[in-house]
Amino acid sequence: MSVVPVTISHTVELEIDGENVRVREGATILDACRAQGRDQPTLCYGDTLTPINACRVCVVEVEGSRVLVPSCARKAEDGMVVRTDTERVRHSRKMVLEFLGSSVDLTTAPNVDGWMEEYEAKPERYGPPAPPAPEGARDRAQAGHHHAGDGQTAATVAQPVKVDNESYIRDYAKCILCYKCVEGCGTDWQNTFAIAVAGRGFDARISTEYAAPLPDSACVYCGNCIAVCPTGALMFKSEHDMREDGTWDESEQTVTETICSYCGVGCSLELHVQDNSIVKVTSPLDHGITRGNLCVKGRFGYQYVQNRPDEE
Amino acid sequence: MDLRLTNQEPTEAERAAVDSVLGPPDSAWVGGERGDDGHAAHGGHAARAQRHLLLPVLHALQGRAGWISQAGLGYACRRLTVPPAEAYGVASFYALFALEPRAPVVAHVCTDIACMCSGSVELVAELERTIGPSGERPSNGSAIWLESPCLGLCEQAPAVLVTRAGETPGEHSISKATAVDVSAALAGTSEQRTETLAPQTEGGGDGLRLLHRVGTIDPGSLDSYRGAGGYEALRTAFDIGPAGVIREVTDSKLLGRGGAAFPTGRKWDAVGRNPSMPHYIVCNADESEPGTFKDRVVIESDPFALIEALTIAGFATAAEHGYVYLRGEYPLAWSRLEHAIEQCRSRGLLGDDVMGRGFRFDIELRKGAGAYICGEETALFNSIEGYRGEPRSKPPFPVDKGLFGKPTVVNNVESLLNVLGILHDGGAEFARIGTEQSTGTRLFCLAGCVQRPGLYEAPFGVTLREVLDMAGGVRDGNDLKAVLLGGAAGGFVGPDMLDLELSFEATRAAGTTLGSGVVLVFDQTVDLVPILLRIAAFFRDESCGQCVPCRVGTVRQQEALLRLAADRPRGSVADETALLAEIAQAMRDASICGLGQTAANAIDSAINSLRVFEPQGA
Ligand SMILES: Cc1cc2nc3c(=O)[nH]c(=O)nc-3n(C[C@H](O)[C@H](O)[C@H](O)COP(=O)(O)O)c2cc1C
Ligand code: SF4
Ligand code: SF4
Ligand code: SF4
Ligand code: FES
Ligand code: FES
């Protein structure tokens, strides 16, 4: 005998900045804010990933809570009173943006400039940046030990870009440690576990085992980590090279939607084309089944489409 | 999950180290079902369920070889079906593990705040002169010395922990260490040398509730413990039943002694009622708050008391499985507790039928590996489970989803110890001791510039002056400059606060905290600025790195203090202290856990109460 499921859709009602909002049970405060048309800044949050609420740029005040709460992760509750624009909220958001802006290269992170302005963040006030770490130095940092310096320069995560394969590069000078790539590679999607967070504190970093180059790691080049990286730390090598040469120009690019022809799954592809060449491949994050994920063939196996005889 | 493993072969020693924890492999192939390409293991469930053995396995590798090699870790990963990148992430989280070849003998020399008041600065200078810089192997030596955060031996400063890797690995502590002692340690000729400093117990400990057995019983003998009234409380517990125990603990109004002051009875009740099974009970003995050593003294001197209390907690909350998470730097406490657990097992006080009352309970001991954050209760769960010691976000709370996702009671050693007296006298009687809201007695860790440093017990409500007097006052008749209450996460108070009543409510009202019971004394000869720099360095080192306010905030806080200390502020001194206040506010408001939320407290109090950076300041 089959049981007919009875679905009763429960909702909760809360107050955000003085206005009442009703959302489905299980929705987050962020969902509720968005439903109400008040988007909040987010960095580590991704629609397709389990929230780990690490960046804290989305914090809000909830009545009765001693500390601020991350709107991206905290579930909305009946009767909650939320404030998104108080002095305390603005202060923490400003400081988070300054902390990141003064320690991480955010030049390829979208949206950040606007938030910096909105919250009057001044990352420069922590002093000039300290010189970048030599290659591999951050990879070897021992937990519980650090070199303090004299405080006259601001410590950063600057270090050389890791270019160890033809598909994509890892520029950890741009890494805000949002854990998204780790989740994408691991439990949330790919189940490959090629990368994890290593080290501790300011020396925490995304790493393969013993910082092995990607070709020696478990990486299968699905590029699903690139798809979720919010700062451009993970990037197609083609994009990286063009940016280095100064030829990257998004205004000159077209995006063609198509279906991957390698297998029967039929993942949606978005081919980004500049000067008649594919420069990167993405997949729509809102796609009901694949949620932006691809395998190595769809992501990087595009060379054959542009093997033009005249280029041989 | 597919595991991709390197083909590097572990050494025989590394293999033996891993097998010593996991047992010999069943077949020549050692991890799940073998994949087609020869080096992929497809996660066997049985293997993956052993992930909680990762930390013990890492200890075994480190202990055998002095560092954890890629081949050794790879073998462990194969046996446990853990992806190597994750295992590397876990190993590199802990300060006591090395991931590059390192000398087998290491002297960890405490440079933290209590030791700074008692000769560690001079000790380090002498080591640099006679042996060489920290971390550098002297020519033809097989040993190095490293700087360490507080080793929990603050009353016997300066402290050193020696770790020795090899076929028979071992650790020992050396108190009141000199450069000669460290040289001996590096030459392999030192041994355990510490004392028990609890001056109130010298006359026999009469009238003390928590320390009365310290020094009067043999910590290695169950009979000695029973002869001193041991296991009467568990008998009472069996007589009054789980609900009775929870009622007494609730009536006692016992508040947790680990820092957060949460009512113990409420916690036990919530877990006891939780329909999700199994339940766990975890004793938090990670004790890494600089200036704190109380749990060490208790475990070293009275280990059976902790086992009995934990058994009662298990009985009251329907937990069959208890864990003690002991910090890795406590070798004597470890061996005494391990021995005591063995004795209890062999005498039917742990196991399938405790005291013949049909109650099943056993205790597993877990060793930390150098991470203050693992004292935070949810980070502790992750650490036991074989993950990085990163705090989880709350809610859910441990009473709903704790260890292995199950309802869990976490209690500090001192909180648990109180339960014995509560069952002996009854909760209501217990509640008459101390103050209205802070019932019972408290252990105070007196160290720094006091005449008789050590562990003291006094009822809540005692004043700071009275506690200082118990320890003979300020050392050498010097003037008091400041007291740090509650450890690095606590706050400084000045000599004007000597009449402060030491209770949860009075310290809270005064804007400070009792924290873990630290009363660290500074006399007028101590310059507080280097102390503040050490506290800032501590928090930078110990932040897990998960959230931005703490990961970067602790660095920016340290940098601003360095500028102030060098008298090279950006802008004026007032600009810098204003910046520190802004950093403090964001860390307090937006950090995930208590570490970030309190990382600015001591510095903030030194600036605002003691006015350290003002011309006439301390
Ligand atoms: C950074 C940090 C470190 C902590 N360290 C310890 C510790 O070493 N021992 C301890 O009992 N509690 C520690 N705590 C508090 C625990 O999270 C928890 O509140 C406590 O173990 C609960 O036990 P209690 O109720 O008996 O106090 C720490 C908290 C934080 C935020
Ligand atoms: S490309 Fe795929 S397998 Fe490789 S690290 Fe990124 S998510 Fe993991
Ligand atoms: S590499 Fe990108 S996705 Fe990964 S943690 Fe850093 S910023 Fe996040
Ligand atoms: S506050 Fe610090 S220790 Fe706590 S989760 Fe954040 S980074 Fe980790
Ligand atoms: S977006 Fe919410 S904490 Fe990062
Ligand atoms: S042992 Fe050195 S400060 Fe605690």
C-alpha cells in the first residue's frame, strides 16, 4: 500500500527592519531579506552549497542575541526581530571588508567595490602591505608559530600564482578562505576531496596533501571549484593568461548556451567566446539538475571545437 | 568517494605506528575494496567509521618518527579511508605535529604570560646564546627547542615540555626550568620533574571540598581512593536513580567552571530527556587558557574522582560512553588517568556492569595535539571525530547535536568534580555555600608575582584581596600593579579592585570575568606591554582561521600593539587605541566562537582600565 504524502506548507513570520515578512519554514534570514527586496552582501554563501558562514559580511542583529548572527545560515523563526542596518551591523561589515581588503587581492572579486563604498571601508588604514611570501612559504607554515614583524606593514596572503597544469590556475593571493571550493570538491558535489583547508589561523590555506601540484593530487579537473570561487582565485588558465597579456575583455565576449555532446547526461554549457575562441566554459548555477557542475570533458574538453585547419 | 593515494611506501616503523592504533590489516590490501587502477580505495563503511581514530594515528606517527611523512599519512589514509588532502588538513591544524622532517627530541619552552613573570625571558635569551635560535638544530645534535604557549604549569614557572620520538616515544614536563635543564633535555638525559603546589592541602586538606584528597591519597591506587570515601557518591547515585541525580545537581545551582557558567543541571536534564540515542558525555580537560592549571592538578592528584564523577554523569544522562579530552601537553596527568581507568575496568567500576548495578559505562581517553581552540566544545567534537578543530555554528547546541551528531553533555573537569560533593551533601546543602548565584567553591590558579603560587580553593564570594592573601600576597613585598582574571580571554583589574567579590555575578557586574579561575598577579616590576604583545600573539596563533573577524582581526590587533609598543603609531596613540577598539568591537560582535569574541578583552581592559598607553599609565 502506498502512502499519499500530505504536504502542509508551514510558514514563519518575522520582522525585518520594521516590516513583517512571511517565508516558508526552513528559509534563512537571508532568504527572508531577499524575499523582501533587501539583499545583503555575501561572500562565502553560495546558493548551491551548504552554508559555512565564515566570512561574516552578511551579519545582522537579531533581538535577544548577544552577538550578531550570519543571515545566510540562521533559519528564520516566528517572531524574530531582525535589523540589517544598525550601527553595529554596519561596523562589523565594514571591518570584515577592511580585513579582507587589506589582506587579500580583491581585484577580480565582483561586487566588493560597491560594498566597500557602501560601508565606508578603508583597507588602506592598516598600512602598506607586507612583501609577498616567497613561493611555498605559506604552504609550509607551522601551526602555532608565526613571524610577527614590526606592525608597520599589514600582513597579507600575497604569494606567487600556482600554475601547474594547462586547465586552471590557483592564485591564493586572492583567496578569502570561503571554503566554497572545498565544499564543491568534497561533500557537496564532486566527492573527489582533492583539496582541503590546511594550517591554522592567518596561515590557514586551501591545499592538496603536502601542497602537491594538482597533477599529483586527486583532482579530476571538473572545474567545479572554479565555478563557485567568488574572487577569481581559481581561474581558467586561458583567462589568466589573457589577463596577464592585457587582452581579456569581457565587453568583447559573447556567451553561447549549448548542450554538452560528450555523453547522454546533456549538461548545459555556456561558452564564453572572445575573438572567435572559447576562453572559458561555465554552466548555469540555477540549472535544476547540474547546479553549475560539469566534468572535465564539458569544462575543459572544448579544444576540438576550435581545431581549425588554418591554425595547424 | 574515490581515494587517490600515492605509491610512496611507508617505512616499517610508520606502518607499525599506524597498526599499533588500528590493529594489523586483515589482508595485504588494507583499505576498502581495491580499485581497478591499483591505487584507489572505495570507502568501506567499516573503515570510514573509524575516522575518529585519525587523531590517535597522527600521534602514533609523530611519536614514532618525530614528524608525519606523506607516505606515513598515506598509509593511515588507506587504512581509514580518509582522503589525504583532508588528513593533511587535520594534521597541519595542530602545533605539536610536524609535517616536515624534524629533530626527534624537542624541548617546548613556555614563553607565555605567567612564565614571563618568572624567568622565561631570561631563559630564552640564554638558550639563544648557548644553544642557538629556536627551531635550529645545534650542529650534530638530534634535538631542538621551540617556543610554546602556556603549558599549564604556570605555578612552577618557567615550564618546559620535552617530547621524544622513537621506538619508545615519550613526553615529560620540567618545572622551574633552567638552561642547564634544557641542555640536559636536548641531550636526552632529563626526566619528569614537577611538584604539586596546593598549599592549603599541606596540613591534610580538611575543610576543602574539591582538593581534600590532593596529597593525602595515592593517585595510583584505587584502594587509597576508596579508603578516602571514593565511590560513595556513585553508590548514592544508584540509590536515587538518574532523575534523583539530576534533581540534586539542579538544586545545587552548579554553574559550569569551564568559562561559560552554564547551569550543569539544565544540560544534564536536556540530554537525559533527549529521545535520540546514543548519548555521550565528554569531559573537557583541554585546559589551554594561559594561566590555567587547575584541571591538571586535580587529574594528577585525584584521577579516580574524575572517573567517578564522569560515571555519575553517564548514569544520570543515559550515556554509556564517556570521553576525556586531555590536552596533549600533560604527560603525567595522561599516564595517571590512563592507569586509573585501567584499574577501574579491572575492578568492575567501568565496563558492562558497573558495581554490579547493571549499568554499562566506559571511558575513552583522547589526547589533544596543541590547539587551544579544541577546548571550545564543538571544536572538541570535531577534533575527536577526526576533523579539523574548527568550532561549529550554534544552534544546534551540543545537547541536541553534539559528538557524532548525538545529544552530548560537555563538562569541565572542575564542574564534574563538584558533583561528588553535591551527592554527598545534597544539592540544597551545596547551594548554601558561596553566594546566591554562584554556589559552591571555586578553584583559583594563582601564579605570576605571588609569594606562594599554586592551586587554591575558596567559596565564591571571597574577595580578590583574600585570595591574594592566601597565596602570601605579592612576591618579595612588592607593590601590586595588576591582576589578570580569567586568563588571556579574561581581563585585567588594577589594585583599586582588591575588594572585588569573586563570584560570577560580581565579576560580571564589574565588567570582568572569573573565566577558568586564573588569578595572575603582576607586580610593579613587570612591564605590561610585552605581556599584552604575548596575549595578542597567542590569539593570532590559536585562531582556527575559519572566520574573518578573528582570523584577520587578531593579526591587525597584534600589528597595532606592535606599533604602540615601539612608539611608532600610525597617527597618534589615541588613533591606534581607537583602531584597537574598532577591531575589538567587530571581533566581539561578528566572530563565530568565544575565541574571537574574547580575543580583545584583556588588551581592551589594559588600555581602558589600566591605561597602559597613557603617559601616567601603568
Ligand atoms: C576558545 C575556547 C576555549 C575553551 N577551552 C576550554 C577548556 O580548555 N576547558 C573547558 O572546560 N572549557 C573550555 N571552553 C568552554 C567550553 O566551550 C564549554 O563551555 C565548557 O567545556 C562547558 O563545560 P562546563 O559547563 O562544565 O563549564 C572553551 C571555550 C572557548 C571558546
Ligand atoms: S577541479 Fe574538480 S576535482 Fe579538481 S580541485 Fe576543483 S573541484 Fe576538485
Ligand atoms: S580558492 Fe576561491 S573558492 Fe576556494 S576558498 Fe579561496 S576564495 Fe573560496
Ligand atoms: S572566532 Fe576564531 S577560533 Fe572561533 S571560529 Fe572564528 S576563526 Fe575560529
Ligand atoms: S555570506 Fe554569510 S557568513 Fe559569509
Ligand atoms: S606554563 Fe608558562 S604561562 Fe602557563
